[in-house]
Amino acid sequence: MPDTATADAAEAPVVDIDTQAFWRDPYPDLARMRATAPVVRVPQLGALLITRRDDIFEQEKRVETFSSFQPEGLMTKLMGENMMRKDGAAHRAERKATFPALSPRTVRDTWRAQFEAAAACILDDLAPRGAADLVADYARPVSGEALKAITGLTNMTWTEMDRVSQGMIDGCANYAGDPQVEANCHDCTASIDRHIDAMIPVLEAAPDTSLLSVQLQAGLSDAQTRANVKLAISGGQNEPRDAIAGAAWALMTHPGQLEMIRRGAATWEQGFEEYARWISPIGMSPRRVAREDAVGGIRVEAEARAFLMFGSGNRDERVWTDPDRYDITRYTTRSLAFGAGPHFCAGAAAARTLIAEVALPMLFERLPGLRLAGEVPFGGWAFRGPLKMPVAW
């Protein structure tokens, strides 16, 4: 039931933004939105934004109103209708079919050793150089090699994995309708399809626990299988890449907290989880308003586009003390970094293992004296991370 009768609900107040400034740093505008109302309308994004943590947590579960089914949404049009764009039984069936590739047991028994081997090779190459761009030279290949294994697209280079992931991310955030961005996204999805075509006979002959293989074994349709592999690539490359580099940056800029981890007073997992709250790599998730309803006394009209702003909820002053501060001792259980409800990130176990158990500890162990060697620009609000990170050791 709506928390307020729609007949008595007020219209969502309008909050205008400068889209370029919002991309560079969304947090001042998000704080203004949280202070204004539970739901605000942002004309520049063509959407209703839900920005307070508890509202996001509650409304994400109310799929009868905030539906993931978005046949006209950018993700569906560009990548196919994956399980993230389904609700109820259809979503549960596909999630169950993909679970063997992403379960905590599979991550522990199969993927972790492969993550470690790939990171070791990358660090063997990096260590003698003494300087690098941590985003391009470490976070990108570590994330890409991990995703090759998980998806089953071992015939794809990590550079192509990174390219096609970024192209799809850009396409799904292309609310301005830039035709060049859309064309590049189509080129990226076509590349993924070619790599899938080449791997299907290989995995049919020798099944394994990769995402492509377990879907073939479960009998999902070709369209379902391809859409879910593309979903995994869109979310499984950029976000771990951004979190690996970003969490390393957070620890280098907070040396006292890095020292806590090194002496055993805190863990790498705490360093990662707090970073994912503080600068959410996945900043929002779109929904279609399936029926007229109300949130906190604000009307949401049927067929409107709504954004659940995870990056805002993770800095909600109602929930977090001093939310703009990075503090690895913070209790982060209420973080929305991996979403909430039925669409909680299916790859959470893989991401936590890759970042907190492999990429971060191996990085600081193998590159002694690791330090920043220049400015680190950040960008994005739907997806956010460091654009480059010059380092030396």
C-alpha cells in the first residue's frame, strides 16, 4: 500500500541541476535534494529521484510500483531484456539459473585462485616499473581478467572486456540521446555476441561453472543467455575496476586508516565496504513507475521514470554520522552499495573477494611505498569512479 493516499499527495518539487557539475561532483546537489523532499523531479534528467536511504531501501522492494520491467528503457533496448529488468517469478527463475556461477562457494572454490593468479601476473609486470596509472595499468586488467573467467568469455582480451563494458555503461546512461554514444554501444554489444558465438560450442563440449555455461546447462533461451552475459559485463567490469582504484586512493589519502589495516586493527574488507558507501561505484538504479502511488506524501505518476539514488542514500545524514567522511571503522551494514531487495547485486560475493581479498592486499604488498604521484579526477553520478590515478612506489 502507498504510505500516503495519492489523492492527498503533493507534486514532487522541481530541483534543477547543471548536468556537467553533477557529473563532476553530484554530492552537493544530492544533499540539496535530500533536504527538499522524499522525491524530487529533476527536469535535466527527465526523472523522479528518490534520494533518502530508508525510502530507497523500502521502495526498491515495492516492485508493484517501482518496476524493473522497462521495455522502453535504455538497457533493454541496447542490451536485451536481462534478469535485472524483470520482476517476480521471471526474475527469480533467471537468478536461480545463474547462481551456480556466482555463489559464494563457487567464488571461494573456483574464482578466487584465478583472481589471485591474474593479479600476480599483472603485478609481476608492474613492479619493476616504479610508476603507473593505477586505473589503467592495474584496476582495469585485474577486473577484466576476473570477468573473462566468470562470464566464460576467455576468448576476449581484457582490453576488449573493458571497452565493451564502458560502451554499454555509457549507452545505458545516455539519457541525452547522443547518437555517437548509442552507435558505440551497439558496436560493443555486437562484439560480445561474436565472442559468445565462438564460446558456445566450446562450453557445450566441456561445461564449467562460468555464467555462459551454467545458463546453457539450465536451458535458458539464447536471448536470455546473451542479455545476462551483457548485464554481467556492464556491471562486472566498471564497478570492480572503479572500486579497486578508488579504495586504493581512499587508503593512500587516509594513511592512518591504511596503517590500521596493516597492523591488524581493521581489515581490507572494511576499507572496501566504507569506500563503496562513501563513493558508490553504482550510484543509482532506474525504475519504471508501474502505477500511480505516493512516497512520503509525494505523488509519483504512472509510467514516470524513477531513479533510486544509492549514492545519495549512502550519504544520508539521517542514517550516517558525518557521512561525507571516509571512516573504515564505520558500521556499514545499512549501506546500499550493492542495492537492496530482490535485485541485490548477484555478483556481490565475487566483487568482495576480488577487491577486498585479492586486489587490494596484493597491491599494497607487492608495491611497497605505493603513493599518489599526481591529481586524481573523479567523474560520474550513475556510475562513479576515478578517471586516472598516477602512482609511484
